[in-house]
Amino acid sequence: MANSSKMKAVVYQREGVLALEERPVPVLQKSTDAIVKVTMAAICSSDLHIKRGAVPRAKPGTILGHEIIGIIDEIGNDVHGLKKGDRVTVNCETFCGECYFCKRGYVNNCSAPGGGWTLGCSADGGQAEYVRVPFAENCLNKIPDHVPDDAALLVGDVLSTGYWAAQIADLHPAETIAIIGAGPTGLSTAMCTKLYSPACTVMIDISQERLEFARKHGLADVIINPKEEDVEKKIRELTDGRGADRVFEVAGGKNTFEMAWKIARCSGVVCIVAMYEEPQMLPLHEMYGKNLVFKTGGVHASCCGEILQLIENGKIDARPLITHKFTLDDVMEGYRVFEAQEDGVIKVAVIPG
Ligand SMILES: [Zn+2]
Ligand SMILES: [Zn+2]
């Protein structure tokens, strides 16, 4: 039980305005809920999309934060397999597990009220001291004892996204993979595609600093900065003129959308991971005969348990991505640094109290 009835929380007040507010500590509303005491939350680029007013279903007045770990503080009677005191990851999507989509693993499309991406968007999220998690049995995963908080923080969102992207891209060993965007999600995608043993991972970004980060941490074999090199030409040189077998578009710009299908080889897969803020043009007349397969976002975040197992066994280590930590009191400075991409920031962790 929470000690006081008030807590601090980051609230999306209206387009362009976030603020640290005092809010009531959430309480159980259904027997399938849990209340999680947040030990760490991350700031995600989706939070910036919401701030900019680019997420139509985001509700003003909502507490942000959908990348969360914590300790179960209260638990509903119908949540099985978990108990008060468990250290858990929280899925960015909450899902019923019973509807048409959930039964097929498409949890992002969960049709139950409160299903899909609602936490930190249309329902109060976890950049706060406590968060109410609906469908807790589906959406909380116990963190193995010797996995530290830093290693588990990104499981519920960016690692889930990278893991899902790698799953849907139909990867095979020894392929050439191009990842456009070396931000947190691009780097997570590189971490998860490595599980499929690509022959070569090419990371593309206009930030030389982020490219070097990727190379330093073994997440890129080749780096390309479009400001300095012709990306399409370089990719063709690397692939005997064919193009990349699999392309992940994780940058979210008009130019990067175009780059994605241009650098893909014939009959390749283009995986659109990014969240765009405006429509993109798909010039089918230009790509006729290229026989591309397009896959589009967003993530079905239903593999947190598997990802935790991979972390436990040393197959994935996302700790280097957490470059900055701020207390909840200083969270607005954290947002500023993250949005400005200052000081080599990749991910900002927020620690309440
Ligand atoms: Zn996110
Ligand atoms: Zn469902």
C-alpha cells in the first residue's frame, strides 16, 4: 500500500506542454489490475511524438511513460502467478489475452477496452511513483533475481520493438541487414537481429556520434553517414550490386522512408519500425518488379518473458543504451537533454524519489 495518497508524475498537459504534477496514487480498479511501485522508467521518442501533438489518441491530462520496471505494491484477486513484492517489467501494451487478436499474438490490436498501447498515452503511465497496470497477469513479467534493473528497464518497449521487428522481417543467417536510424530503437533492433546471425549489419544515421556508438558496442559492422556518403551506392558495393536483404526503417523521415525501399534488394523485406508524423509516398510505378514485402509497425509487445530469458543468459545486454539518469524531480531536464540529443544521449532513465 502506498504510504501517501499523492505522488509526482509527468503529465501531458496539452500540445507542446509536459509538466511534473502532483497526482493521486492510483488504486486497483479491477480484480485483474496491479499497482506497481515504479523503480525506474525511461523516456521514449514516442513521448516526444505525444508532446508534439503527433499522436491523435494521446489524451491531454494523461501521465506519460510506457517503459517501466517496478515492484508490485498491490495486486488484484484475479492476477495469478505474481505477488506483492515481485520485481517486474511492464509491457508497453496492455492486452486481454482473450480477444480475436490476442489469441493470434497481435496484442497491439487487442480489441478489449484498455487493450493495445494505452499506458502513457490514453491511460496513466509510469513516469510517476506508481502506475496501475490493467491485465496485470499478461502484462507484467518477473525479472530474474540476478538481472539488474538497468538490464531490464528497456524490455517492455524498445527491446520488445527490436525483438518484434527482427521476428517479422523473416531473417535468415548470413544476410546483409541495413538499419536506418541509430537511435534507441535502431540500436535495439540491431541487438535483436544479431540473434539471427547476419553476415553484415549496416547502420545508417546522420549522427556520427550515434554511428560510432553502434560500432563501439558491436551493433554495426559497417556505418554509413548519408551526409558524407551515397547510401544506395555504398549498400550496392557491399552486396554485389543487389541491395540489402532486409531493411529496417527506424528513423521516421520522408527521406529515410524513400531510402528504405531503394536500398532493399529485389524480393527483400522492408520493415517499417518508425512512427511517422506525416503521410509517406509509396511510388509503386517506380518499384514495380522489385517485389518487395513491406511490414509495418507497431510492436506486438508479448515477448517480454523471452527477452528477459535472453538477458538472463547474456544474449542481449541493453545496459549501454541507458546513457543518462535523472530523478523524477529533474525529469524535465531529462526530457530537454533527450529531445535535443545532447551529450551523447541514447536513453534517459527516470528514477522516482
Ligand atoms: Zn515507446
Ligand atoms: Zn485482447
